[in-house]
Amino acid sequence: MKKPTVYCCKNHSELGRVAASLIAQQISQNPNLVLGLPSGKTPITVYQELRKKYDNEELDCSGVTTFNLDEYFQRGKGDADSYYTFMHERLFKYVPFKASYLPNAKPADPKEMSTSEYLTLIDEECSKYDKLIEDCGGIDVQLVGIGSNGHIGFNEPSDEISGGTYLVDLAEQTIKDNAEKFYNGNKSEVPKSAISMGMEQIMKAKMIILIANGISKAKAIYDALEGPITPQVPASLLREHEDVIFVIDEATASLID
Ligand code: GLP
């Protein structure tokens, strides 16, 4: 098993520059790259750097197709707190891509059908998403963040490894973290479930770049790189991938050797 490459950056800004350069390099080698993307605070500097590169005519994404890792359940276009809106505001409005997809977490009005009909519809949407990724040739480069509990996308600590895209309940820790980051600490406003690519789907990417910054991620990074490989720490599973790069800052790296 090849060990993950770890780039340790001074701070969040440098992390953005390093990760954006890695992505830009891959795009220059393959202008039709299929790129997996996350939302969250961490990728903000990466998206700022990609935008700078585009503005300076150093980056052409017109052949690049993007797939986002996840979306809150029953959120989407038009919802201020959706990942759709986040991606649009942080990246897609500035940098044109060939096509950009997010899981469809709001396929119909749930009031118009029974719960089981609605869940079947969600299941179909998840399968369609996986099929679309496959039809595009699979993900070449997958950028991921990490939760403070070691989650990737919304794959929370679990006894089993998740497969394809699916509907998942958020862990209490994730609800708390996301409330602090995006909802002024108001946990009741945070959606309690989401549609996420599963770990097996994520692991199919040809290259994975994990980004993390700040002391609040230090334990998760330690567990991911030095703890047991287990679905209880979904990020630890990345160590079974042949081409994974961790781009982290000094605070996050403080517990690793
Ligand atoms: C969220 C997202 C993840 C993200 C993680 C860390 O819950 N579902 O995809 O990587 O939390 O986010 P942040 O970068 O804001 O710390």
C-alpha cells in the first residue's frame, strides 16, 4: 500500500494555492478532466485560487465536468443554504465549466406523495447520479474535505463502508459543527440528512486530494493517517487508495509525526 503524500502548508491561504495548483496541473494534462468537488469552509481558498488562475488566463475549465460530493436533503437551487448555492456563489459563477452536477436532493414536493414513494424517488436519483458519473468516464480527481469526526462527504462514522450515492443521516457532531460554521450556532436550522456519494464511489476516483486546516481537524487527520483503517473514521479508508494527497496546514498537522 502506497502511503499518502502529505503537503504541509503554513496556513489556509497557502493550502488554497497548493491544492488549486495540483488541480490546475491535472487539468492542463487532461483538458476533459472529470473533477469531484466538496463544499465547506476549507475549499473556499482553493476556489478563490482557481478563480484567480482563470482570471489570469492560466486555467481553462471549458472541457472540465464537475460532480459535487453531496447536498443537503431537500435543498437545491434557490435555497440559500444549499450546496448548489454555495458552489454557484464560490466558484461556478466565476469559472465556466463544461457541465456541473450536484446530487438532486429535491426531486419533487414531498407533500405530493407518500414517504415511501418519495424515498424511492430519492433512491432513483442517487442511482442516476452514479450512472452519470460512470457515463462521464468516472472521476479523475476528487477533492475532499474532512469532518472533525473524520467524515468524508457526508459519510459519517459507521460499522460498514458505504457504496454508491445514498441518503444519509448526519451525525450529531456534524450537525453541531455545521451549525457553528453556517447557521450562527442554531442546530435546529441544520438539515438532519443529506445525499452523499458513498465511500466506494469516492474511492473509485483516480486521484484524491484531501484538504484540511485548523486545529479542530488535527485529531481527525491524526486518526486518518495514523489510526486504524476503519469505516469508523471514513477518511482512514483513503489510505487504501493508490494516489491520495493530503494538503493540510501546520495546525492540522500538529499531532502527526
Ligand atoms: C461538511 C461536508 C463535507 C466537508 C466537511 C468539512 O459537513 N459535507 O464535505 O468536507 O463538512 O467542512 P469544512 O471544510 O467547512 O470544515
